[in-house]
Amino acid sequence: MKRALITGITGQDGSYLAELLIAKGYDVHGVIRRSSTFSTQRIEHLMFSDPPGVTLHYGDLSDGNGLMRLLREIQPHEVYNLAAQSHVSVSFAQPTYTADVTALGTLRMLEAIREVQDVTGRQIRFYQASSSEMFGKVVETPQTEATPFHPRSPYGVAKVYAHWATVNYREAYGLHASCGILFNHESPRRGETFVTRKITRAATRIKLGLQDKLYLGNLDAKRDWGFAGDYVEAMWLMLQQESPDDYVVASGETHSVAEFCDAVFSRLGMLAHEHVAFDPSQQRPAEVDLLLGNPAKAAQTLGWKPAHTFGDLVDMMVEHDKSVAKMEMLIALNGKPEGSALA
């Protein structure tokens, strides 16, 4: 049985990847940070299954020795590094923390893998979650694996460092290390501070009278949006290849934030422009105006293509958040339901 170690397992991508690997018969292990509060809701259905679908370990990308101990203990065949301070806006407020976790954390994991491999002689295949934010101020459209990087945020800069560190360890030490340059991928499990989920949460609340307006920053920004559940399959496929490489993972089409708003509100029988307002305070110090990926290499080499369309993504997020908003309304009217997780 193959063993996989996932950093960032409690996040959107980590939860979908864990489900995929379990379905493929893997023994799945995840790294969580020790803290006073735990956000494991995305993987609780895996934690409390019978038998449990995942084994969790305390660890932190800021602790290189701890990572090495985990690798020796778990002896994974594959490591998926999804952990990061992943919010672009937060990276402007906390650039040093973002660099330490997102950039240097990857370097610590690579070094731990190199040292453990040297001692044990066992290959550990490594996946690095690179990001379309590395392209930033794009010099060509669509963006491919050969497009130069010009990051426009501390997050993007940290991801560029992590990306090139992974390439360097592949070339210098022969690690089976691949980078997935994933363009924006969303789902009902997306955090509510990210713009797509912020839109679907607000629109469904507005529909039920729980909220009046939705305030957003740059409505003209264009992104290549796909479904996270599709994109984790590409991660797995990369580590099944004989040779490691880097791949753009994208839908190949782009939509503006305003278009996303229009699609969401129209599904609820509303007009976005009547409920969405511009808030200049939500603009970033440096904006990324357009991202559009070319996934041709992933299609040709990995045999990967997205199974869900932009419309499918909007539908599933709206349907999920309609349920969340209805529960919110029931709680507001009647109090927390007895015997529920909310009680």
C-alpha cells in the first residue's frame, strides 16, 4: 500500500486530495499545526470514518527537524506540499510570515526529503503547489510553463522562491519533484475570505434578507477559474510519471470578478449591479489584472482535463451556500437546532 503525506490537509485542496488518495487505496497521513483551535471541518468525515481515513500528525513547515522526524516515522512514498499562507491580501499585511511558511517552509521540506532519502535510499516523490500568482504582471497570454514570472504580491514572490527551490533540488540532487502551477480553483470548501466564496456567501444571504450589500475591490480582474476537486487529480498524476516536471493546471478560459458576480446573482434571480458596490479599501497595493492558463502540456503528458465547467462551479457553490444561508436564517429565527453540530 502506498503512503502519502499531505501538508495543508485541512485546507480546500488537502481535503479533496485526501479523498482522492483514499479512493485509490493509499494510506493517507496529514500534517496539522498544534494550536489552541483546530479547523478540521473539511476532513472530519475522513477522520471519524470507520476505520479512520486519515492519520494526523503535529508538524510545522517552520520546523525542519520536525519535518525530518515525520518523514522517518511515516516513510511516505509521496509528499504533497499544499501548506502555505495562501491569502494574497494577507501577504501584504504579513509578508515576513508569508515568506517563512510559503517559501522557506518548502525549502525545509525539500531538505528534509533529501537527507532522509540519502540515509534510507528510498525515493520520496514530491509535489509542490505552485501558483498562477507567480505570473503576476503577465508578459504573455495565455501563460504556459515557459512564461516568465513577475509576481505582484509577497505571496507570489514566496511561491516563486518555492517553485525554483523545487526545480533546483530536482536538478541538483535528482529528487522526483514536480510543480503544479495551478490557476484559481474554487469549491464549496473555499475559505470565505476568498473572493469567489465571498460572492456566493453574500449573494445567498442577500437573497434571504440576511445581508444588504456586497462590497468588493477590483471587479475588472480576470481569472482562470476551475473546480478544486478536478485539480487535485492533476497533482496525483504528476507523481505517477516516470520523470518529474512542471505543469500548468487550468481551465483555459478567463472570467472577470464582475462576470462571476453576474453568474452567481442571476442563478438566484437577482441582478448583481443592484447589490454589489465597489470598495476601494479592498484593492491591493499591486493588482494582477489577467490570468489565463494554457493546460496543453498537462492534457498531452498527464492525460488531464477538467471535468467541470465554469457554470458547474458556480452552480455547486451557489447550491451549497443557499443551504448555509437557510441554516443561518433558521438559527436566527429559532435558535441553534438541538442535537446539531451547531448546538
